Amino acid sequence: MINRLTELIIRQNPAIRHALHMTYPVVFLDEFQDTTYAQFELVQTTFTGSRAVFTAVGDDKQRIMGWAGAMSNAFEEFMRCFSARRISLLSNWRAHGELVRIQHVIASKIDPDVEFPEARGRLEVDGDVAGLWQFDTRQQERETLARWIAHEVQTRNIAPHDFALLVRLRADDVEQELAPALAEAGLKLRNVARIVGEIAIQDILGEELTAFLLPLLRLGASARHPESWIRTQQNLQFLEALAEDDDLGQERLQRSLQSFVRQLRASMLSVQPDEVAAREMAQRVLDFFDSGRFRQAFPAYQRTSDWERVWNGVKGLLQESAVVGGSWSEVLDRFEGLGQVPLMTVHRSKGLEFHTMIFYGLDNQTWWSLTPNRAEELNSFFVAFTRAKQRAFFTLCWERGQAIVWIERLLVPVGVRRVDGVSILQGL
């Protein structure tokens, strides 16, 4: 409705449309494959007749918003309406050649005419880069996975957060099943789909509020953190709309930041992390930025209910992270998920990337909707598969369900072999 009302206002007010034409000579439309008809109509109404240069970027194989009204032919409509030229971007900068070759099999199932991409990533591991691991029981599956990941962390020097465990649904249930096994192997599982307050952990980590608070808290927690200092300076410059050549303004900003960091560092050194202290430190940092000014800078936070949902989520996650104890730096590491193995649904993997990905429980009971005639489910599977940089494995447990035969028929011919899960621990 907001989209429709906006389109009506612009259509009925030529002065507004003219102002937009004068303001934006370049229009960049990202994730265009998920554009709805209403959104496309808004773009047409706003910019038809302008001299703006248009660029739409996306991938039909990654269209996962059909249920929300995404156009089935967005790029064809874009080319027709704006006389656009199609340019294929064929460089894959994430994955190496062998993994790209396997991914291309799924891509070809979605679009038989898809061009083969050029792999620009470098293979950095030996052994299988993909495999179907089969287990007889759930206990065997979770214990083997935990021991294998622990061995990879210890021997290959891969950080736990560079692995990812993907499930289709019910991440909370899988967390209860897997967390004890990983703990027994010395690993911490983090369910980023879990809700804190009213917001998922992964959403908390992607919020602008977190991007502002976390670097400043890092400065308070450590004697030196150059990356956080630069990031906080940039954040303040944005809030105050300071030009880079405003020497007086930049000097004032530096003095203010240095003074606050000294005070914050002294406070954090004087108190051990706990729930109360975590809430207090988060509030002090927010007060330094000025919550009113901050909310004005980000339209997504201007509605009180939206702001409180995010703010309470950030505070709640920081308080959870402080309960375990340790130093403030360790608390912030836990907040970010450093040193923890992330567990997420396939839909939440979009936009991320991991060294090694494990699709947990790829069977016909859990993934019952993954069929060749359900385009959106296949697209989601493909998107998740392409998050892997080095390796992608799939687990199957006979106690839970049967193999998805058509997936195996696609993957086995390109070298994704089925392996007895127990054998992956042999020789470790």
C-alpha cells in the first residue's frame, strides 16, 4: 500500500517527479530478480522521461520471492521498457573451478541455457570438495559431524565460524540435537536463526545500529583496535555530515571521540562483564551517538516499534554474551559469533559466504518440497550452495528419511560421490 501511495503521489505531482529527475542521474537496481510489479511500476512512473542511466543487476536463478509477488520476467520487462542491453557477468570470484562445475549442474537444471561461469577463486584444500555423507542413525550423524569439524579446525587452521550448518527449517530443534555433540568435541554451535526478543540473531548482526555500536565497544574493550577506530570515525562523520576537507570539524570530532573512548575504556576496565554491565555499556555508547540523531539518520528506525525491536535485540544479545564471563573482548567475540559454528536455514544464508558448508539432513522427509517442479525451492537450494568457497557436503540419515533421488542423479555424474559417513573419520 505504501508503494502504491508513493506511486500515486509522484504520478499526480509533476514537480516531485522533476525534482527526482534532477537529483538522480544514475539509478542502480540491485537484486532485480525479486522486483515486484508494484515496485517496477513505481520506477517507471518516477523515471520515465528522465535522462537517468539505468542499471539492473540480478540473477533469475536466485529469485526466491515469487511468493511475495516477484515478477517472473523482470529482466525482459526492464529491457523492453528502458531499451536496455543485457551483459552477462560470468566471473565467479568466490569459488574455485571444481566447485563451480558442480554448482553449474544445479544452475543448468534451473536454466538449461545458462552460460558456464569463469571460476576466479583458488582451490586451497585437498581431498573431496563435495560429497553425500550417509549415516545409519542420527547419533552417528551428529557425533561424526562434530568430530570432523573439530579435526578440521585443529589441523587445517580453519576458524569455527568459517563453517556453516544449513537446515531447511526448524533450526531451533536442530540446535537442541547438535549443540551437545559439538560441545563434546570442544566446539560452540550458534543458531543465528534464534530469536532474541523479537529479532533473529543474524538480523541483529546486520543492523546499522550494530555496525555503529560494536566498533566503539571494541575500542573500549582493548588498548588498541585500529580497524574499529577508523570505522567509528567514519560513522561519526556520517552522522554529523562532516566533509573530509572540514578541518575544524574533523579536529573537533577527533577530540570528542578520544575523550569518550578514554572514559569508556576506564569504565570497562573497572567492571567485570555481566548482564547489568553489558546493558549499561551499550546505553553509554548509544548516548554518545545520540539516539535521536541516530534514528533521524536511518529511516528504518524512525518508527518507535521498529527501533525498540532492534535496540532490545542488540541489548539482549550483548547481555546473553556477557553471562558466560571472561573479558570484554571475549564478550564481543561471542556477540559477533567468532569462534562459533553457525547454524542457519538456507534462506538466511543469502548474502553470506563460508569456507565449508554442510547441508544437514538432505533427505526426502526434511526437504520434501525440493522437487524439480518447485522453482523457488530449487532456487533457494542453489543460492545456498553458491555460498561455499571451498567445500560443500550433504548429510543423509536413514533413520530420518530417504535420499532425494533426482538430486543425486544430478550430482553423482560430476563427482559428488556418496560416502559412508563413518569412513570420514578413519585415519584422523
